[in-house]
Amino acid sequence: DMKPWEVLASRTLIERRWLTVREDRVRTGSGHVIEEFHVIEAPSWACVCCVTAASELVLIEQYRHGRRAITLELPAGVIEAAETPLAGAQRELREETGFEAERWVSLGTLTPEPARGTNRAHLFVALGAVQRHAQCLDASEDVCVRRFPLGAVDELIDSGRIEHAVHVASLLLAARRGLLAG
């Protein structure tokens, strides 16, 4: 039988707005002691497969310093403390793209990196979206909105143009449920 690990000691190594790194001393379920197991605490976030009334997929391009590359992604961002995951997804879509939608479908929640991370990713599809606002970006954001025909989703994934694993999972889940049909 599997047993959860026991935390014997814990200390915070780094604590910043978007990131906390904790070092735990743990005893595994089999009794082995790991002196330094690092855990990354980060806020949970939401991402949106946004489909327009014209059957286009709304994506964003932005520079990602961790990859040191401009990436093509779904609109996404951190869920604020007072928000529900849906409200966070709706706000992020509106801020990053100016789009709003009346029909929202939850695709569920994933854990991006369960071995070391504590955050969750909440996945949504926004259907029949219409651009009603200008972008409202944070000072650190430089986001270009791109539209693609729904038929391009497989090529965008297969070619590696969309490489964010949770975003790929979101698109595949949405397609499997028939939500990306043109």
C-alpha cells in the first residue's frame, strides 16, 4: 500500500510575489529520509481556448524569458485571491485579447508539475467570442493577438508552434469534446 510522505522539517528558501521555494525534509512512505526535497509554490492560473463566432481560435504571442523565445499560447494568467477560476479566466481573456464570450465550458483542472509544484491550472473554452474591448495589459506584458482557423489546431500542435504542455492538453481536451468543430 502506498503511503504519503511525512514532512519532518520545512523551511522557506525564497518567497516572492509569484514564487515560493520551500525545502522539506521528508520521510517517504517506505521509510527513506530525503534531507532536501524542494517544493515550488506558485499561484493557480486559468487558460482559455477562445473560439470566435467566426470559428477562429484566438491565440496570443508573447516573449517568455524562461524559454528565451516568443511563444504562441492560449490566453492565460493567475487567478486573483478573490476570484473563482471562471472569473479569472474571463478577466484574463478580456485583458489579454479584448474578447468576451457568453458560453463558457470547463475542461477541468490539471496539476502542471505534481512532483514539485503546488499550483493548479483551470482549463476553459469560451465559445462564440467577440472582441468588445481593447487590450488592458500589465506593464510587463507585450501580447500580440493572433487568430487561426479551427482547422489549423492540429498543425499548430504537431509543428511545435504551440509548445506549452497545459495549453496543448487544453486544446486536445476541447477537440475531444467536440468544442473546436468549425
